[in-house]
Amino acid sequence: MFGLGMPELVIILVIIVIIFGAGKLPEIGSGIGKGIKNFKNATRSEDEKKKIDDDTNGGPAT
């Protein structure tokens, strides 16, 4: 994972807590989770659109 070990990850976490404060961490985590969920839904809908296009056109486009 990018060559990061446990000590580096702990240092990054401490810096994030110092910058944002402990009270903001749940809000940040919630925002990141919603962003990931929206990204997954968008990519899933794109895959479904492509599959529908492939089915209606007789196969994948070349």
C-alpha cells in the first residue's frame, strides 16, 4: 500500500486529528463514505447502460 507502514499511518492520523479536531472526524468519514457510495452507483449505472447498448446493438462495439 504505497510503501506505508503502520508508523506512517499513525503519524498521518495524528496530523488529521490535529488539523480537523476529533469532533469533525465522524462528519469527514460520513462524507467520504457517501462519496464512495455515489461513485459505485455511477459506475454501476454506466456498466448497465453499456450492457443494454451492447444487447440492443447485437454485441459489443469494436
